[in-house]
Amino acid sequence: MSETSSAQSRNHYEVLQLPRPDGTTSPLSKDLVKAAFRRALLAHHPDKAGSRTPPPADLQRASQPLYSVDDIRTAYDVLSDPIQRAAYDETLKRNENPAVRRHRATSDRGTHAGVEVYDLEDLDHHEAERRWSRNCRCGNEQGYVVTESDLEKESEHGEIYIGCRGCSLFIKVLFGVAEE
């Protein structure tokens, strides 16, 4: 395998030994990604790894892969930036084995673990545009947007799930319908 194809097949979550968010786990915090980055540097940097002798090549392949400092830095740069991470997660999802993708779709159906719940009054109201918005944890200002027509469609339920426009997070918005 060439160095280029090897680098392309590396998963940034594996490089930093972080769990890949699957919708049921909480998103990775910036501090957690930074700590994983530092651990990976210490574990894989030739000057920092200590005086251990490297294992023979055949044992090296069988054990945990050795990553270069560039691999670790690239993984950190992507996973520490919410926008780049969301794009990377989307790429991983698209390139995922179809059987794994089907399993995720059926196992996640109907569950919304970790979704934050807000009342409509908690969102910023933009009267002229007839919509409400809220900033997302990913840093996207007005990441969540709810329009009056969205509320009308879900009026019998009194709640609506809204996805962020900048990442994969969702919130649930509770609201009441005024009788005229």
C-alpha cells in the first residue's frame, strides 16, 4: 500500500483514539480533542516516546499502528474545528459500508438521546422574517431556525425537532398553539 492511500484510509477518530459520535453519545468537547491530541503526540512522537526500542516490523503491523506527527496534527485540526468535523463526519457517513449505514438508520429510528429541549420563548424571535432562531454549540450563529410554517405543520404535536444548519446536532422545541 502506498503512503498516499495509507494516509487517506486513516480515520481521524482512530488516530486520536476518540469515539466516533453516533448520535447517542455526547459530542466531543474541544478540551477532550486537545487532550487526545497531546496523548497521541506523546505516544507516537519519536522524540517523546521515550527510549523504548521499536518492535520488529511484523509485530508493529499486528499491534497498534504508528501515526506520524503530521497524521496526528491533521486529525486534531479537523476534529477541533466544528465545521470541519461536521463535513468530515458527513464524508465518513457517505463512505461507510452500506450494511453499517442501514444498521445505523434502523437502530437510530425514533430515538433522540441527548437532544436539548427548549421552549419557543427561549429562541430569538425575528418578527419581520416570521421566524425564531438559536445559536448552536458548534458555533453556528442562528444554527437552528424555526419558521411559522414549520410550527403550523407540527401544531397538533406541540413540539418540533430542528437540525442545526452547520452540524449534525438537533434540538426539540416545545410550543403551544393559541386558540383564536
